[in-house]
Amino acid sequence: MISPSTIRQIMDAVRIEEVVGDFVNLKRRGNNLFGLCPFHSEKTPSFSVAPSKNIFKCFGCGRGGDAVHFIMEHEHYTYPEALRYLAAKYNITIEEREPSPEEREAAQKEESLYIVNEFALRFFQQQLFETREGQTIGLSYFKERGFSEETIRRFGLGYAPKAGNSLLQAARSAGYKEELLLELGLITQHQRDFFRERVIFPIFNLTGKPMAFAGRLLGQQTRGPKYINSPESPIYDKSRSLYGISLAQRSIRKQSECLLVEGYTDVISLHQAGLDRAVASSGTSLTSNQVQFIRRFSPNLTILYDGDSAGIQAAVRGLNIALEQDLNVKVAILPEGEDPDSYLRKVGPAEFESWLQEKATDFILFKTERLLEKAQGDPIKKTQGIRELSESLALLPDPLKRAMYVKEAARRLEMEEQNLVDEVNRQIKKRLQQLERQRKNKARQKEADRPQADTRPTTQAPQTPSPDTAQNSETELLRLLILHGNKAYDETQSVAQYAFSQIGSLLDLFQDQQLKNTLLELWEYLQKHQSFPPTEYFLSHPQSGISQLARHFLFPDWGEMSPEWEKRGILLITQETPEQNHHKDCDKTLAHFLLTKYHELIQQNQQRIQQTPPQAAEELEKYMLVQHHLLEKRKELAEKLGLVVPGNRL
């Protein structure tokens, strides 16, 4: 594992404008640099690089982070791979270190789950190739589908025997823990194999490790659902998984196109025929996470679904999700009664590829044709179809692309272009209103969760925050340190130094263990270096929870001031910038934090008083003195925040 000192050395050397400049043409505008975003299609630069903060931010797609996250996004690297890339760029020697006990435990747990799945994979393959039952039922089925042995082995296909606990018995004999088998869904709580008498399709992650399995009943079997899948686990998130992606990723990049199909056998047949840019949505309806996954490799998506009504409806749903993610979408609907596997076997690879090139239709033509076909001269149905088409057009984030599609759709529908423009604008307005309502609801909920002063014109004063706010105050403390830790609190100390002097031993009261460990880590860093870590330290933190919080604090949901405002001379004069009000932020955040912790200490000490017998007078007096001191401190903090306590007596 790369040592923290090496990571700091890399982040100290990195210049975000140099890293991004290798991939994006940047032009200076004021203090920042702007260019066309490499992560989504755009005509007007909305991709901003801030050299002073060593971070980037796209105002269009919302992506942001430091140089490490840019390389991870752009080059599809893991975190260590991105660090190694930057180390090579700046001629820094990588120093490895031993992982912490927590890191080692988490990594070992994940690796253990993969190892158990690897064992199950070998078991299912062995059953398929080396047992009479597997050969007779499973292997014969795959060969009837036209799969060669090379293809069967390449996709790791297998067979789960009829016996109720054969996998469990084999795992026990090999020394694997039953709780891991249960967590992965390989066995049930009743000590039985989850997959029984089914052919098995392993589901691999991007690097080719087995995350999960799908099992299919064969034709002569009637009990149970046709397909069953592993449940979600720490290594398997169905909504983020694509069947076949580990084998397809290289071809998708090379050919700049992804074929999306419905079934496992469709993917296998297409790959065997040389169309190895195909993936499937892993037994689920297409999700936005899966679409984002595809976009990492290509902006071009062809949805290839069955010719029945269900297949067409699935194509339409997937199309809208893909449009929203700014993919260039085409749709190819197979002849009725066919699926990709059956049609490929019928016509052969060459003719199938030709058919695909000829029939893959741009989404606007596809939806328009479906609209006219369904309407059949009925004005009511046509009106409804136009609304549905407008909903799809409204999802397009690129206004120029949207305008061209509106023009083409109006021509095909033989209607006035302005009428379609008006309807699309109405749908855009409706969607923006929905998003605004969601934003306001989220803000109201966030505000409701935060302790506030009561502004009602009565003599009633606001109450102190309850213990439920303790975790929020801990997170707010980390926010303060990330944003302002290195800034001067006064002439003698930084914000971080002042904050830690106020916190003292209260770190022991932290409810969030990860935040507590991070604060202890920062205290040690401050003592060792006599300075606080820069923002890059947090953005590149090995604990994903901390790096995510850092990105959230540095790029809040409400975004930043638009660069257009600066060009137009529009300045915000109603509020001081964070750089100017960090003293007030520091005092308020620390006061809230200390108030919640004193509240906890008071409750704990009150319990000691109640549990101390009257005859232990000396001990009881000690607790009473402590309680008096704590109540006074709480009152002092509450007054500082403009709050009052519900009761400030023993």
C-alpha cells in the first residue's frame, strides 16, 4: 500500500492545471481556467480548474475533485493506479507501507468474499464438466444453444446439482466459513444450497472477479422462477453491474459503441460471433448507474431488444435513462418472436452485423415511428404520443442537439415546429419545477434536522440541541477543519490549533468512529508538521467516507457562483465570502460541538449521581460539583449561541 508520506509528496507536487492540461485545452478566465468538459458533450466551456485550490469542477455534469479523481475518472483508473500515474509524471518514487488494522480487516473481508465466490465458481464448473448430471443436463443445454467449449469456459458457465447441500458440504470440507457463504447468498439459512438443479451464469466485476451468480431453470423443469440471482452483498450491487463488462470493455472503447441486450445468453452468443461489445443489465431494468458505467467507456449506446411489446417498452424506458445521461442513443428492435441469440443463429454473424448497421435507428426516428404507428390517424393518441416524445426531448442536456431533434421530429410528424418547441419547453419547465421542489424539500429536511433559534415573537427562547444532533456536530467540526484548518484564527494560532485546544479530551465522546479516527490522525499530523493538511489530503484520503465528505464540503449541492456572473459584472454583496467569515464559522461550529458534548456529559454524570448510594457522601459530592461545573459551561455556550437550556439546575 502506498504510504501516506508518498501520497502527501505526490499531492504537494501535483499542479491540477498541468494534469488536466494534458487532456483538456484550458484558457484562463480570471483566477481560474476553463475548457470543454471531457466527461460530457458540450459546446460552451463549463469545466473549471482552480489552480489556487488545486481542484476542478464542471458546472455542467457536476463532476469535481482533485488531480487524483480527475485521472481516475478520465483514465478509468483505481485510486492506487491514479497515484502511480501522477508519481510517474512528477518523478516521485513510490514508498509502500503496511496497511492499518482497520484497512487490513476491510480488505481481508472483501478478499474473503471474492475467494469464496471463486471457490463456488470452480465448484459449478467442475459439476458441469466432470459429473454425469452436469454433462447430461447443463453441458448439453449450453451446446444446444450453440456455445463452444471455449466460450463456456471463457464465461465461466457452470451447473448447480440437484442435491440440496452439495456446495455447502464441499465448502465445509475445504474450510470455508458458512457465514460468508450465507452473506453471499450461496446457501440459505436452512443449510441448503441456494442454487440447485440450474445452469449457472457467473457475474464478474470490471477486473474479472466473480461478484455474484445467476441460475436458470431448464425447459423440462417447471418449479420455481426461471432465473434467480445472488442477493446484493458487500461486493455486489445489482444496479451498478453489467453482465459481460469485463470481457466487453476493451471492444467498447475500441469501437466506441456499446450494445445493450436483455439476457445472459444474448451476450454470450454475440461475443462468440465476434460482436464482443455487448453487455446486459444483469437481470434488472436499466438503471442510471448502469448507464453512467457504460458512459465511462463510450458515449454511443445501441439498445438491442426483443421484438415483442415487452421488449419495446423496455427499450423506451432504457432510452429515456440513457438520454438523461447525454448518451448518443440508437435503438434496434429485432423481428417479432426473435431475440439476439435466436436471430443471430438464424442469419449468422455477418448478416446480423449488417442488419444491425442498417436497422439501428436514432432515438428520435424510433420514437416518432412508434408514435405514428400507435396513433394510426387518431388525434387523441397522436397528442399523447407527442407529449411522450416531448418528455424524452426535454431530457436532452445539450440544447443544440435538442433543437436539431425537435426540428426533425416536427418534420416527420407533419406539425408546426413551434408547436413542438412549446410543448418541449413546457416539459422542461415542468421537470425543472419538479427538481426545484425536490431541492427545496431536501433543504427543508436538512434545516429541520439542524438545531435553530426560535424566532417567534414570544418570551419562549429556543432550546438546546438534543443528543440526536451530536453526530451532525461531529461532521460539522470536520467540515470546519477541511475548509479553514490552515487559516489564521488569531496572531498566534490557526483555526485547527484553536479547535483542537477547545476540543481536548472530548474526542473520546465521538459517536462516529471513522470521524474520531480521522480527528486523531489530524491531531498527530498537526503535532508532527506544525501545520494542518491541505484540502488535497482530504480529497485523496484512503477512507472513502472521508474523501466523499471532503468533496461534499468543497463542492456543496448548491454549486458555486456561475462564471457568467463574473463576466457580466454581477457580484454577490449580501453576504461575506467564506474566506472573510471563517472566524464566525469557527466560533459557531465549535460552540455547537461543545454544547452537544456537554449535554452528553451532563446526562452521563446525572446517571452517576442517581446510581450513587446516599451513604457514599464524598463520592456523591464530587459528582455534584462536576455537574455544577458542566451545567455552567453548557449555559455559557447556550448564551453564546443565543439558545437557552431547558433546565439548568441539579
